Amino acid sequence: MAIQILPARLANQIAAGEVVERPASVVKELVENSIDAGATRIDIDIEKGGSKLIRVRDNGSGISKADLQLALSRHATSKIHTLDDLEAIMSLGFRGEALASISSVSRLTITSRPAEQQEAWSAYAEGRDMAVSVKPAAHPVGCTVEVVDLFFNTPARRKFLRTEKTEFGHIDELLRRIALSRFDITINLRHNGTPVRQYRRVPEQGDPVRRLKAVCGQKFVDHALRVELTHHDMTLRGWICTPEGARQQNDMQHCFVNQRMMKDKLINHAIRQGYEQSLAPDQYAAFVLYIDVDPHQVDVNVHPAKHEVRFHQARLVHDFIFQAIFDALQQASSPVLEGVDNETGEVREQASYQTRPSAVASDYQTAVNRFPDYPGQRKEPVRERGQSGEWSGDRAFSSQPAPPSKKATQAYQALMTPYASEQKPHAQTATLSETSAPAVSEAVSTVEAAVADVSDRPARTESGLGKVLAVTHGHYVLIARDDALWLADYQALQTWRQQGALRPALDEGLVAQPLLIPQRMSASPQECEAVEHYQTLLGRFGIHIKVKGQQLMVMTVCQPLRQSNLQAFIPDLLAFLLSLTPDQPHEDHSSSMWSWLAKQLTVASDHVSLAQAVQTVSEIEQYWQGEALQHGYQRVFKRLDLTTAIEALQHD
């Protein structure tokens, strides 16, 4: 059979097979055209589930008379003109196939009037013939598209339509998603002349939760956490539900990339991983998330229905989404604990959502700066810490008991004065020996009462290392244990905690977790040789690196490294491997790797919250027990000398 060019009407019908799957597909294309035209109000009329009539009316910019007939031609569009436009698409439509495909399988009428025209014009096309007739009409500024008798000329396609109720259900679900993508547009839906949905636009300074509740329901709003995270030219914002708001099916999962509806595999995988530790296997997450990226960094032209996209930096986007979801859920479940301001001596409250210690400091760790109140908590204003270390602004809510009195706080400071003087010799502070005996006696008795009060609180650590009392000078942890006060550097506690998490590597080995996208990087011949030589050592720590010529492929890492910036970590790992002595016993190599990796995973912090200190101490007690715990205690903690205060009381 000879090769020939397909007739235009046949080509349009073939294209219609991709564009027009069912009535909901027609509604999607027409409503997206209205949004691209700048409409702020869209009215949709449906009859018999869309098989009889689909009418979409908007108040957008409209189509001029000169362009009406051309608008029904295949590959005709005003949204892109050059290849550069295709590489940075911000409009929802761009292929110029929708109207031509729809008109090839229906009776289609477009009536439109731009603001610069005094009169409206109507274009009509019917079925295969594609003959377009244009005539005057009456219409306000905007555009109306009517699609009548869908699939009237393709009985095979019409036969596969479902019931009227089912087809309208697909249209309703589609418009719910579109309503979530654009809060600034009013959307009205009628079926067989009866109003069904009315999504009123949210003003610029209005409350978006009103639209959220109208689409997702009150239960979603009750368990929703607001998440907002920016990293360079990527932004993630929206709402995720806590585990209490989990669902039995995935019907409340809405994701948008540059305001485009998405069902992308990479995005869904990242979100599932973020929820992995929070949900049971038979539960599904509920979320409404908006991802904004540089249009040059995303390709939207990879799926016939535009349901999926391709990110140029897929791994970066995946980990960015995962980190935001994971941190939000972890912070939402952290307790609210009180703290003491070591500069003013005043008791202050801390934000209820505390970031978990992570492997390597990265820009992702700024995740989730603002959440609504967590369900079930008593609303009390909590001040948020800014970059300067000060706390200001209402942000979260606390349900904890009242903090210690200011008198008890001053007593803590009095007992801490000798240590503070030792660390800062120029600080003008009074030592206990310079304090009068009655004042010292009052301070000690106040401290004893405060310690007793603290011991009754469920949020404090009550076994093993002792009771966490406060964090002083930003990163020193004060603990009460065995009728004595002990002090530790928080960074040393972090390293100890990481050593505990890595202990299995010294025995059975750490579990390897495959990377979604393996990391590729160049290496010197010596580094490649070192990786080959120490494959067994790396395998014990869950790290698998393939060597291909002068290239390294990082295939798996252990869980503590899962959130790390591998581009920064791997060069340091290679330098460490080169520093090892090859003829040393394997046990020595494992011990050295264990200590080195724990230090790499320790995050330096200028200001540590009391909640972070409590969490770290609790995790240390889980990882270490018995003699190992006591040995580490003597190494990390320094006992505060209260002898001077006691002698002053005895000789009073």
C-alpha cells in the first residue's frame, strides 16, 4: 500500500482519540482555555452527563472575529510562537489541538467578543466536514463554547460512555481540582439546569481555607497542616493532613505544578516516602500541594493528557518534596516545651514544631516555617525564633503546664555563674562566693523546689541520663541526675546519638536504601581504586558505589544519610578512604569509619531549643544501655561543682 498524507479531518479524529476521552476531557480543555484567557468567572452547563451538551462561558479576553475560524484549525494557538516559548510554558494549553479535535467529533459553536470589538461573532463547525461558518451574535465580553451531541458521528466511541451519573461525576471531580488550582476564579457548575457547585473566588487578601473546605471538606481542614518551603527557584506550599486525617482511599490527593494539575509518579513517590513512617499500609495520605518551579526546569510536553511532567533536576525535586513533607510531619508530632532565656532570665515558650536533627545541613532544612494550630492543642500564643535568635510573633500553640517561676530561673542562673565565668572571663557576673549566705540559701531551696516540680512533668526525660532542665548559652544542656547537676555540649550529645544510630554497622551492618536516581560524579584514579578496595567496608554502612572508568555511581546509602547532600558528602568520604591504612584490620577500619561518619552527621547549631535537647537525650537512651551508657556519660558530661554554695550555707 502506498504512503500518503492523511486527510485533515481524519488526522483531527485520530488526535481526538488522545484529547477527547470522555466529556470530562472536553470540559478540561475548555476550562483551561478560559483560564489562559484571563477569566475570573467561569460557568459550566452540563446536560445528560455531557453527552448532550457542554457549555463553558467565561469573561476572559475572548477571540477576535479574524481569529475565530483559525481557532478551529489544527495546531493553531496564540500561546506559543517559537521553540523558546515551548521550553518555558506557563499556559495550560499550548498544542492547538483541543478545539479542532473536539469539533471533529461534535457540533461545536464558539461565540466570542473581545473588549475592543463592538459586536460579538459566532463560529460553527460540525463533525467530519469541518466547514466553519461565521455569523454575528449577541454576547458580552468573553467567550462561550458549546459542544452538542458529543461523539454523534462516532458511534463506537459513544458506546463506551458510562452512565450519565458516572460521566458527570468525572466532570465534578475535574472541576474540584481546577477550583483548587485557582482560588482567584469563580466557578459555577450546573447539571440539567440545576446548580450543583458554586466555588466563589477568594479575594487577594481573603482566606483560602474557605475554598479548601468547600472542595475537600471540614475533616480535611481540621487535620490539615500548612506547609511552605522555598529553595532557590523552587517553592512548595499547601496543606498536608496529619496521620489522624488519613483516608482509606487516595481520593484526596491533589498536586499542582505551576498551577497545572498533576498525577506525576516522581511527585507521588516523594510524598509517599515522606509519609512512610506516619501511616499504616492500608492508609492513604491526604494533601493539597502546589509546586512552583522555573518553567525552564520542567517539561510539560511529555504526556498526551498533560498529567505528568519531566523535571530537569528530578532528584533535587524529589528530595525537596520528601524533606518538606517528612519535616512537617515530624515537627507536628513534637511536644511543646518551655525554655529559659539565659540573657534576661525570663521564662519563654518555644514553638511546638521542632526540626529533627538531620544528617548534613542543607537548604532543605528550612522546611515548614508556618503551620496552623495542631488539632487538639490548647491555643496559646508562642513566639517564633527569627534569624537573630529572638522569639517573636504568634505561630503555634502549647498545651504544656505552666513554666517554672522567674525566681527559680534566677536560681538556675546563680548556680550556673561559675561555669559561665569560666567560659567568658570578661563577663561581669557574680560568683556564688560573692553572694550572701541568705541569698544562696534561698537560691538553693528554690532550685530544689524547681527540680522537684520539673520531675513531675511527663515531657522530661526520667531515666538513664537524667532530667533535662534547660539549655544555657545556646548549646549547653543542663541535666539533673543523682542529686547533682551535669552539663554537656549539645554537639557532643549529637555525635553520641549518631554513634548509637550507626552501631549496627559494627555487627550485622546497616540496611541499604536505594536512591531513586543514582548520583553520578567524577573521581580520580586513586579515589576509584579506594572505592573498589573498601567495598566491603562501605557495604557494612549501607553504601554501595559502582565504579565505571573515572565515574562513580552512588546506588544506595543508609537511612542516616538519606537526607544528606551527597554531592558534598561523597568527596569527604573519598578523602577519608584515602586516609585509611590498607593493611590495618577490618575491625579498625569499621571503628574509624563509625566515628568519622558520626561526626559528619553531627549538625552544628548556634542555638538549641529545649525540645531538641530532650529529643536527643531520649534517643541516646534508646540506642545505649547499661555500661556503655554510663561510660559515655562520664565522657560527655561535666559535673557542676556546688561545693562553694554548700560550704557557704554550712558556715552561715
